Amino acid sequence: MSTTDAVDNKLENAQGEDAIPSCLIYVDKEGTWFHKGAPIIHRGFLLLFYQSIRMDELGRYLIEFHDQTCVLQVEDTPFVILRVS
């Protein structure tokens, strides 16, 4: 089985009954976070989300908090470097 076939199989399985739900959170290419279209500006929530992100074997960003997991929609990357000192 080729790597492409393996990834396709994983994607098909991820879309089945055990699919991980969406977080309803989106990160645009500028690094701005949105929930249902509204910007997330609460620093505490953003820090919690940053600490809870991981990437799965399919290349999706997930937020895992306690026993709950959801898929984070990301335009480019959830982490944007604004400055270096």
C-alpha cells in the first residue's frame, strides 16, 4: 500500500461515525482567531487554545482539552511570529 493510499484510507475513516467534530474556530492567515465569525480577543482563552493544539497524523490541527477533542480550521498556521527581540 502506498503512502497516498494510506492517507486516503485515514481520511475516509476520519469522516465516518467516529469523526472528530469541528471546534467552530477558525484561524486566518494573519493569526487572528474567530469563533463563529467573531474575533476571539480574550487573552486567557487564546493562551489555553495555544497550549491545547496538536497536529494529528492527517495534518489536521486539533484542540484537545481534558477529554474533548475538536478540529481547528486553520488557513495557514495557528502560530504567527509578530516580532523577534
